[in-house]
Amino acid sequence: MECLFCKIVAKEIPSTPIVENEHVLVISDIRPKRKVHLLAVPKTHVESWNDISTLSPEAQVALNSAIVDAATKAGIAESGYRVISNIGPHGGQEVPHLHFHILGGEPVGPMVA
Ligand code: AMP
């Protein structure tokens, strides 16, 4: 298994779980870009958002819910936050396992393309 996030899901690499259930793991980003920077990762390996339809409907719902649960747990649900998924080379995706960045804890600023 070469995938970094699969290894984190399998607990072969340590992480800081914020939310975990059957389908999803939400961890702290190792190089936070904002005061709060979390990553919501489906436990099933799919390369990017392009492949979201290959996740079960239950896993897709769980992924959406886990983002809100993690934001609530991190105390940023009311102040607001940004959710980003980078897709492929032009999207700046470094880890080819679908994940959502959850950024907040301070104003994240204008969206810069
Ligand atoms: P992306 O560029 O969208 O693929 O984002 C990959 C993210 O994974 C980056 O923000 C990295 O800081 C983060 N990352 C890389 N390795 C780890 C790790 N071991 N634990 C937590 N986050 C990581």
C-alpha cells in the first residue's frame, strides 16, 4: 500500500483524529495553512472528487456530515470556514486520495484562484 492517506486510515502513520466513523477520518493537517486546518478523508481509496461516484451513497453522506461534525468539534462552525478539494495537477493536488481541506479559526481571506 503506497497511498499516504490509506496508511493514515490504517493507522500505519500516526495522525490526530478529530472525527472518525466507519466511512471517514478527519485529521489535522500536518502543515496547517490556517489556525484550524483539518482534512476529511474517506476511508475507501478514491483518487479525487472526479471519482466520488465510486464511493457508496452511505460513504458520500458520511463524508459531508463529517465535515460539519469536525467544524463543530473544532469550534468554527459558527464563525465560518472554507472547504476545498484540490483535484489533479492543475488543482494542486499533492496526495492522490480524495480529501477535503477544512480551513478556519480566523478569516481565510478572499478566494484566490
Ligand atoms: P493536497 O495538496 O490537496 O493534496 O493536500 C495534501 C495535504 O496533506 C497538505 O495540506 C499536507 O500538508 C497534508 N499532509 C501531508 N502529509 C500529512 C500527514 N502525514 N498528516 C496530515 N496531513 C498531511
